Amino acid sequence: MANKTHHQVLIIGGGAAGITVAASLRRRGSAGIDIAVVEPSDVHYYQPAFTLVGGGACSLAELRRNETVLMPPGVAWIRDAVTAFDPEHNVVSLKSGSRLTYDFLVVCPGLQLNWGEVEGLKDALGKNGACSNYSPEHVEYTWQCLRNLKPGAVALFTQPPLPFKCPGAPQKIVYLAADHLRRKGMLKDRTLRFLTHAPTMFAVPIFAKELKKIADRYGINVHFQTNLVAVDGAACKATFKIIGGEKEGQTVTFDYDMLHVTPPQSAPDFVRSSPLANAAGYVDVHQNSLQHVKYENVFGLGDAGSTPNSKTAAAIRKQSPVVVRNLLHLIGGGRALEEGYDGYASCPLTTAYGKVLMAEFIYGGKVTPTFPLDPRKERRLNWWIKTVALPRMYWDYMLKGREWFFEHNTDWTEPGA
């Protein structure tokens, strides 16, 4: 009988990254490799579409699958939670008290949502107009809040400091809210405020410029360098700290009828407190090979990794084949590692019902579109990609370990630049 406490490849996290890596290893004909995935949850969500749920464009049930169905055949599923890493001895400790050992470790547990970092937020959520698309528990309430906005209502939408999942998501719901009200002929009767910690609309300048135009088109009030610090749910008041400009350090409080919050986020505590973490608390890996900078038999990818890319499912789609190939190089005798990940990320920004601006870029903010179309433009085609093609690709292609995808164009330059 196989040793159940030791695995050749141990994967921490059964989300997008963990399932994809496990499935890719199996698909590459690596049937002889002993693979296990540690994942406490038995429910898996397609999180990139949570914005669509909050905007009433799809249901949460459509995005839910049972982890049992997704786990690749022949991969052991350990339904437990990690509490500590001891990479010097190749040991992982679990909540149950068990200890696992490994030859190779892949760390991809995703991010944790730190609701408690904003005073009063945990108690406010889910009632009196306080909602969030970042939690499956509250995302459906976002749509309820949006539908119930009355004339004269004030809706606030927040964005915390980076890094957090999908940097475009906090503003996607603002545009869907504005378009919903516009279609009802009620946009001018309400006040929409987008309050972001960032100094611009988006980290990539050409997209930031276009997104500011879209916000202005809807009449959205944008407040830069403004960070949510407290919520009084009973009184429906949100307090923000100004972090830049002439009023730096001051606070401002707004009444609200709807408050959509993007919570502060971080790597899980068991990563942040471990020898695997860098100073910021993320799994410290080489940004191109995804191998740990200190422990050669450890790899990290996905949202909990230290790579300076936007944390999106598209990034995982490009990272996972690099991790798999490098694992196989090491397992097969120590061939040189590939430095194949260039920082690619994609953020389909829903700017209206039926329109999406497709932001694709690599390290350094270089724009790298997949299709030969001007990436600065909102397109109906991109809405179809966002709502139909990408979910199908996720469930039926990516999570099945299929690795071929369209190449992104690294030679694109802005017309007239």
C-alpha cells in the first residue's frame, strides 16, 4: 500500500491553480507520478464571473462546481487545511494534526479576504446596503442592493491597496451599476462614487485613460488615493482616509444607500508566517520560472505568489504550464528550468451590459493583445468572450489540464505613439 503521508508532488490549494497543475501533470502522461492536493473546501467557484452575478447577468449557481468532480483521476484529495510549512525537512502540517512529506511542493492557496482590517465592515456586510462581489456569501446581495436603489440614492464602490484579486473588478461593478440605472432612465437621479486607493484608474496607462473616459461618460465621481477605513452599518456611513494630495491624512465620511466593498487581501496566514514567504508575505518565487528563490523543490503560482503580475485566472492559465514543465524537468533528472512566464494577465473590464474592454498585458505594463484589434476599445465580441468563451475554457479546457492557448502579441504598440 502507498504511503498516505508522503507524496511525490504535493499541491497546496485546489482552486484554479492547483487543479490546473494537477490535471496538466496527469495529461502529460505522468501517470506514474504520485500527486496529492490539499484543499479543505468541497465547493469550487468560477470567481472571474462574480461581477456578473452582482450585476444580475448570471446566477451564482452557474459558477459553482463540486470539488470532487474537478479533481483529476488518480490525484489524491486531502480534505484538510494547512497550518505550517517546514521546507527544510519537506514537511507540511495540517489542521487535523497530520503531517505530510513531499519530494516537490506546489503552493497555490489563493488569497484570504481580510474583512477585519476595515473597522465595522464584518458586521455591516449583508444588510442595510453593504455588499461585496468578492464573497459568494454576499455577491447575490449586490444585485439586490442595485435593484433597490431609489431616486436620490448614493452608491459607493471601494478599491483597497494592491495586491488583490482581479484589479479591475472593483470598478467593473460600478460601470454595470451605472449602465443598469441608465437603461432604467434613472442614472441622473443617483450619485455613484468610485473611491480607490490608487492614484489612477488602472496600472496600465493606456487603459487608465480609457477607463477615466468611461467613468466620466456615466457621470461617476472618482476619488483617487482614498481608502476605506471604517463602516457604520447601522447608520449607513462609510469613512475614508485620504492618502495623497493636499488633504493627505484627513478623513471624509459619506452616507450611502449602497456600499460595494472590495476588502483588503493578502496571502493566507499560514503562508505569511512561513519560511516560504517574502517580506510582503507572499510565496517568494522567481518571476519567470516560478521556482522558490531558496528551496529548489518548491514552486508557487497564482494569487499567493510573489510575482508582480495582476492576480487573475488568465495569469494562472499562463503560469501553470511553466510550473508543470519545470517540475517534470526536475523529476526527470534535473534539466535546466524554463523561465517561460512573462507576467501575462488579462482583465476583461465590463464597461456596460454587452460591452467589455479587454486589458491584456505583461510585466512592465506592456500591452499584449491576443487578437489583432485595438485593445483600447470596448467591444461586444469581448462580452461574448467574457460571458461564454472564458467560462467554457476554464471548466472544459484549463481545469482539464489542456495547455495550448492563443499567443498574446508582445510586439503591439499604441497607434500614433
